[in-house]
Amino acid sequence: MTDKASIYTIAIIGGTGKEGKGLAYRWAKAGHHVIIGSRSFEKAQAAVQLLDEMLVEPFDLRGMNNADAVKACDIAVVTVPYSAHRQTLEALKPYLLDKIVIDVTVPLKPPKVTRVSMPLEGSAAQEAQAILGKEARVVAAFQNISHEKLLSQDEIECDVLVCGKGKEARQIVLGLVTDAGLIGWDAGPIENSVVIEGMTSILIGLNIQHKVSSAGVRITGITRGK
């Protein structure tokens, strides 16, 4: 469990999806206050019930509509499909301006999900920064972690690269990476998120080629945890 001084209220926007539930599971176990956000309050509640059954012990896990979830949080995590990315951020912009926003979105364009396809801004995270304005603190992370691994009890042999605006915001997100049971690396400014998001399409292609579901990225040549 994380240190009490660094416990956050985390709202997961679009948290009823697979990746959102996986992150919620990990952070609730670490002792954070987690809110599952959704356009549908009923879907949010159903996701909470599912996770409650998995967690066994009682943890602080609630379901709300997206707007209420963001209003109540310290940190917002965007896990919506790219097709809903702009619309979701524009609707929630008034409530996100003073938050750290972790953007997990990858600009995949079905059916060609193994082909890298970036928006005009450069990446989904940069698109989020443009929508929310220069004062917002957008950080890109968790794009390359499969939901199957997040929802498992196993050690995850995959690292998390963290890019975003401001070293302080990146350090907070790196703490959340640790709380999720993963090793994270400060990968620099938000402009570098194009590489991390683009890697997802390559990993999907490798999954298909090798008939697996959780290909990932790991940094070598540096002492682990340093």
C-alpha cells in the first residue's frame, strides 16, 4: 500500500473499459481512492461491483458519471477510445484545468490498428494538451500495458514510459506507476509521447504475429528501479 502522504483521489474517465478497470484494480489495491467514471452511471456502478468481487477486501472504489468523477478527483485518467477522445475532453475541460491529466489514449484507427496513425497535433496526449490549454498538465503513460496483465496477480514484465508537461507532474505519475506494481521511466516532455503511442500499434502487430496478448516494452542497460 502506498504511503498515506501520497494517496490520491483518481478518476478514471471511461473507466468501464478494459484498461480503465485494470488501472482501477491496481490503484485501489494500493490504497488510492478510485472513481470509475462513465457516460452511464449504471455502467460505472456495474464496473465497481465487478472490481469489488475481484478485490475481496473492501477498498475505496466508487462509480459516477464522468463529470462528477472529474470534479471529485485530484488526478484524472483518460482511458476512452480515440474516437471519443476529443469530444470527451471538450465536454470535461472546465473541470480538468487544475488537475493532472494522465492520457492513456492511443490514436488507433480500426481496422488498421497495426499501422501507426497520429493526429495533427502529433499524438493523442498533445491533442489533449491543445484542447485543455497551455496551463493544463497532461501526462502520457500506460499505453503499452495490456489489461490482462493489469487485472492479474502476476508480476508484469513490462515497463511504463512517462512523458508530459512538467517534471513535477511526471514524478507524481511515476509514483502511480510504482503503486500499480510496475517500473516507470521519465521519458521527457510531452512531444516524446508520439513514440510511446506509436509503439502500441507495433505491439498489437507483434501480438497478432506471435498469437499472444501482452507484448510489451522493457528498458535494459539501466539498474532496475533507479
